[in-house]
Amino acid sequence: MADIAPSQVHSDTSHPLHSSNSAGKWFLPVFALVLVCGLGYVAYALTRDLTAAVAVPWILLGLALLIALGFEFVNGFHDTANAVATVIYTRSMPAEFAVIWSGFFNFLGVLTSSGAVAFGILALLPVELILQVGSGSGLAMVFALLIAAIVWNLGTWYLGLPSSSSHTLVGSIIGVGLANQFLAPAGTATSGVDWSQATNIGLSLLISPLIGFGLSAVLLLVMKVLVRNKELYAEPKGNQPPPLWIRAILIFTCTGVSFAHGSNDGQKGMGLIMLILIGLVPTAFALNRTPDVNYLEAYKSASVQVETALGKYVKPGVTVTDYKAEVSNAVKNKTWTDATTPALQQYIHQTSAEVAAFPTLEAVPTHLVGNVRNDIYLIGEALKLIDKKKLLSMDADDLTAVTNYHKAVDNATKFIPLWVKVAVAIALGLGTMVGWKRIVVTVGEKIGKTHLTYGQGAAAEVVAMITIASADHLGLPVSTTHVLSSGVAGTMAANGSGLRWSTVRNMLMAWVLTLPASIAIAFVLFVILRQVF
């Protein structure tokens, strides 16, 4: 296993990072087999999907996918270290075995994820860049935000600071949005950052560490009242593992955090890879060519219903000359006028008629795929102004018609092929097994003044597992790093163990600086790369 051991790690063999277990060796061949099979499947599926592409820019596609998977690789060894720190320092699992175990469940978490977080983050991006992701500005966007996120993650990892990959990626996206507005010609309706979406995501990233700190502290205190077994609140003795029941709890919580981390953090890489694929080979990936067999009929039915619903709110005498431009301006400016309603109605009618001419989405000719995808995507963004922003007041039944059509639209444009999940899962799982020691030492040794107890590890992991899983369900990104490291700090405070304020100060600095630093790096990179592409 490729590790970079920090100088702070003690050299004595009794240190938890130096413990070993022969059982861990059995995982390496198994993981190698999974890796070979996974890469083989990814290569086969990608080649099969690309048969529908008219032309493939192989070098650019390979470079973009390599950087996107590199982001997830760095994410793995940067963030997942938090999941294993508690089981290692409570000697519930040998260090090597714990890291491989966590990597495996990160792998499973990615494979079973929904994709809601992926598209929630992508909603921050300027609409016109998403619609023209294959253009020079679109490619500059993808490379700028990926490189910015990797640079900051590597820098904080080198310093051993528990920094958030989610926080970094959001900052990079905001930087790209601001740069897009900065470079736009004066007087043009160019969109930047969706600040309402940014606020929701920002709040989830801001509140989650506070939840981790507060709930972990409360849970530890409740445990002390309800579970009076002193062994639970003792420090590990020598190299001996904890009692079996305590060990089972800690391994379960480590597993849950690893799985939740994979299902939440892995989606960020999926969304970025889909942007790359749509931009570079739109004929193969712009539309979901394998939806449910009854999808097209359901889409047609939903189209008729939403057209009828919108017709009730069209004001007499309002005419529209360019329905697409009207809808586009509404989406960019997050506004709704009397002309927007008939424009959206006409846009839906025209797009539905175009799609209905084919028996399935797979039958849409390759030269029409990009335009159809952009039309459907833009309609979906306009519908958000109704069912999310409430800019057009509608009756409950009519709003249901809008929501149903919105789901049908998302099914056509917001999808993640299985091979993309497998590729991200492999990158995240491998990243978990590389370079993990720096962050583990910080979480395990440098947050509190005393050794982590079994109860403290369990309380921090339970809260982290529940918080991340809940955010995944809501489609919001949270930071595994912030939630778990703040949870450990909360248990130290509740236990009266005392905090190492130098470490806490560094963690807070990383938390505060991540957003402005990643914004600045992405801003500069986007400006530079716009001159390249």
C-alpha cells in the first residue's frame, strides 16, 4: 500500500498505525480482482457507448476523464481518512485492514448512489456553460474547476489539514461562475452563479460541522447516562482491541460513514464526468438513450398535461416572437413575465412534437441529439422557476402537472451510466488506500489532549453516518471531513478531555480559507483557459 508517513507518527511498534494483521493481506488480492474486472467493464461500456458518437476527441476526452477521476482519487485519501481514524485509534481494526475495509465500502456507496447530489452541485453552474459545455468556454469551465479543486485538496493534505472536498468543489464552481460574468461583454444577459442554490449548499456545508460537534457531544453525554459500562469510556490499553461488543459498534459506524461518504462525495465526480461526456461526445451522452421502455409515452402524456395547465395562465393579448429567447432570458435572470408563460408553453409543444416523431430516445438522429438535449434541459430549468421558486402561482393540480413533466425532463437529461459509477468507485476506493496517514494522525492524535476513547469514537461516527446519509437523501453535499473531525472535537469537549487549540485553529483556518481560495484559483484558471480553448 502506498503511504506517506508523516514525521509526527511515533516509531514504536505499539502505535496504532504500526499494528498489522495478516487478514488484511487477503483483501488485496480480492480488491485487485475487483479493480481488474471494474476497469475491464468500464473500458467495454465506454467503447460500446461511443459507437453512437460521430467523432471522438480521444486525447481531450482521455485527459478530461483522467483529471476528473484524479479529483475523486484525491478525495478518497483526503476525506476517507476521517472514517478510519476512530477505529484505528481505538484499536478496533488494524490500520491497513481498516483502510482497505473503508475503501471497499466507499466503493459500494458510490455504486448505489442516486445522483441527486451530483446534479444539485451542477445546478450552481452558469446555465449557458452547461448548454454549451462542448464549446471553448464549457471546456475551460470543466478543466478550471477540476484543477482548482485538486490543487487545494493536495495542498491541505500535504499540511495534514482536514479540509473539505465538497467545500473546495463548490468554491471552484462559484469561481467559474464569477469569471464567466467577468468575461462577458457589457450588456449581455450572461448568467453567473445561482445564488439561491449556492445558499442552500453553503448552509449545508456551514451547518453540518456544527451538527457534528453538537450532536456528538450530546450523544456521548446521553450514552454516559444510559450505558454505564465503564469499558466504553476507557482508553485503549496497549495493543489490545476493545471488548467485542464495543468493537462491533465501532466497526459498524466506520462502515456506515465509509458507505455514506461514497454515496455522497462520489456523486460530485459523477456529475463532472457527465459534463465532460456531454461536452466532448454529445451524440453519445447528451440524452439518456436507455430509459424505461414506456418513457416516451409517459413523456408525451406529461407534455399534454403541462401545456394545458400553462394555458390557463396565459394572459389575453400577450404574444411572443421568439419563445426560446424568452425562456432563456427568464432562466438566466431568474424572473417571470407575462410573456414567459406562453413562451414556455410553445417551447414545450415544439420540443414534444420533435421528440414524438421518434419511437424512442435512442432513435433520435445523432445530428439532433445535442439540440434536443439543450431544449429539454432549458425547459427543465424554466420549470424550476415554477415548482421551486414559485414565480408563477398555480393551483395544486396544475402544479402537479408541472412537477410530473419536470421529472420526465430530468429523466432524459440527468442520468449517470453504470460504468461512470464504477469508474468513480474505483478511483475513490483506490484513493482511500493511498496517503491516508496524514489526516488520520490529525484526527486521531491532535484534536484532543487525551487519547480517543471507545465511546467518543462511536458517538462521532454515529452522528457523521446519520448526517451524511440524511444529506444524501436530500440531495445536498456535506463534508465528511468537517462533520467527523468536528464530531471528535465535540466528544473531547463533552468529555472534559480538552482541545488542542492549535489544531482546532488550523482546522478552522482551512474551513474559512477553502471557499475564497478555491474561488480565486478557479477564477484565474478559467480566465487563462478561455485563451486556450
